[in-house]
Amino acid sequence: MRAIGIWMSVLERAFELLIGVIEDGSYHLLQALEAAGNPYRYVIEAMRNELRVCVKQGEEKQHVE
């Protein structure tokens, strides 16, 4: 059972990293969409906001443990 706990920890960290990369990487996309007046900017902005919340919740969880 300990191995499962270790793998879950590794997967959780990898997923948090993935979310962080997507959130950070979408910054330039959002800037380009805003400059073009593209209505999809609201979708990307909402996605970035949601991902940012996930990253912050992951950071808070790490500090509590």
C-alpha cells in the first residue's frame, strides 16, 4: 500500500506542474486574443483563472501538511 501512496504523490505533483505550465503558457495567447479583440479571450481568461485557483490550492495544501 505504501507504493500506491508514493505513486499518488508523484502523480499529484506532476498534475500540479502540468496545470501550472498550461496557466503560464496561455499568457501570450491571452494577450494576442485581447489585442485582436477576439471573443475567445474570455474563454482563455476564464481557463487561466480556474487553473490559477488550482495551483494556489495545491500550494496551500503543501504548506498545511
